Amino acid sequence: MEEGQVADGQIAQGPEVTERRLHPVTPFRRAWAPVAVIAGWAVHDPGQAQEQLTRLTTTALLTGLAILVPAASLYGFLSWWFTHFAVTDTELRIRTGLLFRRTAHIRLDRLQAVDVTQPLLARVAGVAKLKLDAIGTNKKDELAYLGEGEARALRAELLARAAGFAPETARDVGEAPVRQLLRVPPGELALSLLLIGATWTSLLGALAVSALVWFGTHSVGALLATGLPLLGGAATRSVGQFVRAYDWTLGESPDGLRIDHGLLDRAHETVPPGRVQTVRIVEPLLWRRFGWVHVRLDVAGSSNSVLMPVAPRAVAESVIAQVLPGVTVPASLSRPPRRAGWCLPLWWRGHGLAVTDTVFAARHGLLRRTLSLVPHAKVQSVRLSQGPWGRFRRVADVHVDTGANKTVTARLRDAEEAAALLYAQADRSRTGRRDARPERWMAS
């Protein structure tokens, strides 16, 4: 059982709270579950499904539908009827289950993120899904669906209570104001996706395979059967990324950084303040002419990862200063010694390291450069590794582990420098954790 959740029979007695139900449109969403089971069986064994369908008469088919539709509707209604949620002074409780009851107790002080998402049909119906990331859980708990206004009000209430506001005032706090920091123009987003190496690699691979098929068979049918799926797959990936990142808006509020994006399915996400473990600045080769970068995050216990799909480097660095207060992106990094070229020919030039008073910064990649920034306060452990060839060439790797179960590595450093860095970084980490600000929502 996940941390932060207890069985129904182990619920601690507390003050009486008011339980609420989900939006009345929810049964329509859950009524699809029995239909999905049948569809899954048909996809798993299409031959058997087709055989069974050919045996059915019109009367039997209509009878089956007359049974299935009410049964699915009843299932959707009962699952909605037996789902409740309530907000207490310290936690959000979600009770679900028709036959087997489950109660999730999500402690408000362990919330990592509270996101509002709206799939296309949910936007049409005026409802939204509330997703919650909590420390110690392997997956998101969610409330689907709530009225759009209710979802936003509940999100604001949860963040207010998590920040320490009194229960009687938490509902009146409302959603924190947002100051827009970045909005990605659709044209810039589309051009950036076209300039990603993976897009061109997929297209060139599809064309190469299609050419081989044509020269081998001289069959238009074989060419279309092979080339169209490959070209369609390459195009679909780029189109899918464009649809997800469309109208990407980044804003700053007292409860963290707000991210809104999506053409069909809208998502309203929050980057928790003070809980970002690593910031990664990615710079593809073809983006350098435009001065663009892509910024990703490692957040402990949260699935939020993309901060900016594409942005000018100066804008990205100003936003990073908001994500990691007091941290500036190093202007220059030191390369490994030239003898490191014997361990990693040519590509050794893509590695670099800079250590400031606030951050450990390591870069890797020659064509697609990635600069990883780890605040000293977020370092959990430091390790040094050195293989036989590294010992011969007197170089070593320094690994920095963070609270998000990720590792940042400074590769091919001089052996003496690496040994000194190992102990110095351990001291910086202890000092950083001692002086770090508390990780709280709406912290000023």
C-alpha cells in the first residue's frame, strides 16, 4: 500500500467533515468500463470475436444490447454514487469502490502538485479532472470529473490549506494571481519541432526504407504499404508534440509556476516551489542559430517535467532564476583535460563542469548539448568512479545523486580534481541543506 494511504478499516477518527460527490456527468464516463472490457477481448482475439458475431442473430444482438446498455449505465451510476471526497484540516480523503472499498488519505503537507486537466470532451461538457501528486505515492490520485469552476476552487483551497491557511479562511483565499512570464507562439513551436534532429532522422529513415522497398520490388503497392505508415508515424510524433504544447503559457504565482498548454486537451499544471531537484537546459544543434533552448525539470515525486518546450536562452535563464532562487546559469564551463580524448575521442569536447556557490553544473553532448543544474541543497550523495583506462589516463567521473532518483555526472575530470571535488561537494551539500529555505506552498 502506498505511503500516505491506509485501509478503510484503519481510518483514524477525527472531526466530522462534509463529503462531496463528483459531477453528475461522471457516470457517463465510467459507464464505458464494461464496453471497454468487451472491446479489449475483441482486439485480443479478433478471429474468435468475428466468429461469435457471425453466429448472432438480429434478435440476439438486440437482446444483448438491451442488457449491456442498462448494465453499463447502472455500473457508471453506482461507481459515481459510491465515490466521495472530503477536505479536512490536514488531508484530502477519497472514498471509492463498489464491492471493494478503498480510502485514500492524501496529506496536504505532502502535496507536490495539484493539476487541472480537461480532455476535449470534458471541455465540451464544462468539467475538469483534478490530479494530485503527493510524496511517497507511485501514481497520481485524481478526482474525475468536477465542474470546471469547482475544480479550480478546490485546487485553490487545497493549496491554501497546504500553505498553512486556517480552514475557515482557506476557501476564501481563492486562486493566487498569476504574472505571465512566457507564451510560446505557435509558429515558433512548429519551427522548433521541424528543426529537431529526431524529426529529420525519422523522415530520412522512412524515405530510405521506402527507396529500398521500391528498388527491391518495383511494386507501388509494396511501396505504399511500407512508406505511408513510416512517414505517417514520423509526422504523427511531431504533430502530437505540437498539439500537446500548443499555446504553452508559463506564469509565476505565489504557489509556484503555472503551466497551461494543449490544443485539444487543456492542462493546467503547477511546478511546486522549492521542490525542483534539477533543471536541464537542452540545446539541439539546429536551434543554436535562433538562440533557443528546451528546459526540463526533475521534481521529486512529481511527473511534471517540461518547463518550456522552446524559449530564447535569455528568457529561459530568467525563468530558471525563479525556479531556483539565487541560482544563475554559469557563463562558462571548464572542459576535461585533453588526454580525456583517449577515453572518448572527439565527444569529450562536449563535456564541461562549473561549480558555483549555489549550484553544481555539468554539461554533456556535442551536437545536442544538455546542461544540468543541481542546487547544492538538493544533492543527496556524491560518488567517484574510475575504470581501468581512466586510471591509466588519470581521469575520473563524479556523480551527483538528487532526491528525484536522478544522477548528474561530470565526466572525464582530472583525477586529482575529481577527488578534491568529491569532498568539497559533500561539504557544500551539507551547508546548502542547512541554509535552504523551507519547502512550502505559497512561501514568500
